[in-house]
Amino acid sequence: MTSKPTKVFEVFLSYAQQDERLKDELEKHLAILRRKGYITIWHDRRIAPGRVWGYEIHTNLTKANIILLLISPDFMASDYCDSVEVKQALSRHEAGECRVIPIILRPVSWQDAAFSTLKALPANGKPVTEWSNRDKAFLDITEGIRNVVEELSASMLAETSGIPPVLEFHQASALQLSQVEMKDEQASLAAQELENKGVVSHDRDEEQFDGTNELTESLQLEENILNMSALTVQQVNDAWENVRKRTKQKSKSGVTAAYLGYYKVLAIEGTPEQPIVVIQAAKQAYYEYVKTNDRYKDLEWALEMEFSLPCQVRLIPPGQPLIAPQQSAHLERPVTLSPNPPEEIPGAGTQTPISQVAQPGYEDSEAQPLTVQQVKDAWEDVRKLVKQKSKSGLFAAYLGYFEINGIEGTIEQPIIAILTKKEAAYKYATNGDRYKDLEWALTMKFGFDCNVRIILL
């Protein structure tokens, strides 16, 4: 340990009486941390004569910073350990008030226990009694606890630096998840039924894209059906404090969670099923810290736990606009809804980044980059081609709710970024492979191998 922690952490040992000898061995190995002033150790043998046994255990469980569950067949068979100590320990752990660590002493089936989702010690959850050298097992446990003390100390330091209090979180219930899945299925069936019944006329005059008459009615009905599950910026903003708390729980450190307080949620990209949350740092230091050493993955885990969706994040440094070139730095990745991003197309050869075209002195071939204005001017023609390709006017009509927001990628393979504020239009466009009809239409119109990136604001 490089420096003394910000406080002495109280360690509570929860164990079965039959494991007292192993408990004593563990306490010997932890003595170095105790003597250095990093931890104190408490267990029921510390209860003085005349004290109320149950009260003393409850009191020390309540104030402990680290709770070690010494797992064995006797521990698992103990009603008191399970119903009192484990229950109270996990409740405080989930509230972010302490850290609970299972210590596997002897072989037993614990994978279905309430604490089975927590990382156990020694390494890989191998029981202490199965190590050929038990001292090595206890050394591994001691080093693991030393690391936890360092992480908790860093977390406390971050909190004293100004991280605001966070709210408790509640995972979505299975019933809520099933309801979302049912709504998705109903929306898909209803949309198909609209087309099968001819609510949207397939022989509508090619020039009619003004959203009137039957098309307006079908769009309204479709929007009512689809007005549900796509993640929104407002939802992420409302849950941001919960997300920061989950990040702190996952990373075992409060530093990342603290820095996330200086990020702003800009947009939701990707698809309703796999959203990408775009966030921008207020300062370069916060951006660099979160993107380094895959720390952003703890945030992705926290978002997934909060919204029950496989979320990703895209980090943007301070001062940079939302639409970034594809060759941007680490994690500033655009979300292409097509397979094979431009830089991975086999046989594509050397490609010219659009961002280089504007640089003084850059000499290019005769190829000219596609511009936002060109796409805007041709958008009605593109929508007509989409209708021709998809055999339906519904997708073409929804494209009327999108704006052209930028051109990314390369000259040879541009990525057209389009955005909408209408959730129904976003969900319809990203459902299945509908976006491929738009990519085909753009390719036919401009002669480039076009991809699209769809953004919901």
C-alpha cells in the first residue's frame, strides 16, 4: 500500500463456530493490515461478558466498512448466518454503505446463494482447504482485502472532493421486462398489419410525401403503437445519479463516478435494442480519465443495469460538436447501422478521410466529398427511391421527420448522419434492416457506397 488510507476501515468477520480455527488463521494474516492502522477486526469473540450478544452483532454489522462472509458447509447450514448476518450485510452492500466479500473456506455449493454475484476470495473462489499451501491462500485473501481498502480510501477521497449524493437504485422487475418485450412484438405485428391491409397505399403518387390523408392517419397510429421503449436523453438524465452510483459499485472506486458528474448527456444513438449513450466531458482531464484503461465499460455496465438494455457509450471531449469524424480518437466511435464499417471493407484500398479534405495544402484526386447540402437538396428524391425499394410509403414518410446532421466516414464511403426528435420515427427506421433501403437509395442517388447513422435527440 503506497500511502495510508484516509481512515481506519472496520472489518466484520461473519463465520460459523465450526470454522473458528480457519477464522483465526485468516486473522493472523490480516494482522499486518491491522498493525499498520489500515483496518480493525471484529467478530463475536470480541463481545465482552454481560453484553447482549444479538445487539452487539447488529451494532458492529451496521458500522462495518468491510464484511467478510467465511463460507463453508456449516456457514451455509446456519439459519442465523443466513437470515440475520448475510441479509443485513447484503442490504448495506446494495445501498453502497459497505463492501461484502465472500471468503470460501471449505468446498460447498454456494453458487445459488444470495451473495453468489459478488466476487469471492481466494482467487477464482477456490476453497482455502483445497490449496496445497494454505498460507498462499490466506496471502491471496489478504492482498485482495488490501486492494479493497485502497479502493474504498480513493472513493472517500473523491467524495470529499465534491461528488454529490446519489439515489438508491432498483432493478427492473421481470414483469416490466416482459411487458416491454410484449409491446415490441405488438408494435411489429401492428406495423406489418398496416401494410398488409393497405392502410398505406403502395400505388400512391410518387410525388405525394406531404403526410396527409391516409398516410397521416397511418403515421399517427404507428406512432401511438411505437411510443414506448426507445431510450431517451431525458430518461438517462433523470437516472444519471443512479448510474453514477452503480458505476461506483462496479469500479470499487468513487473517482470515475465523481468525474461522471461533469459529463453531459447529448444524444442516444444506435437502436432501441442496443442504444449508445453519447456523453461529453466538461474538462479534458475528465474525458481522458474515463476513456483510459476501459473505465467506460463500468459505465456501460451501470447503464445496462439501470435500463435493462445492452448499452454502450460514446465519449466526446469538451468543445467538440456531436457529429465527429470517423477517425476521431479512442471511443469517439460513430454508430453505423451497417455491417463492415468503412475502414474494415475488404479490398477497399486506401481511403481518404473527409476531415482531410478541408485541410490547407491537401491534394486529392478528382473525387469530391459528399456534402450535407447535397443530401438535403436530394432528400425528396432519396425518399422516393426508398419507397420504390421498400414497396411501402411508410418508411419514406417517416424519413420526412429526419434532418441531415453531418457527413462522416471517407470520400469513397460516406456515412450520412441523420437525426430526429420523434421516437416513433427513430424506432421504425432502426427496426430490422429497414435502414438498408435508405443506404441503397443514397448509393443509387450519389454513386457512393453510403452508410447511415441514425440519432434520436
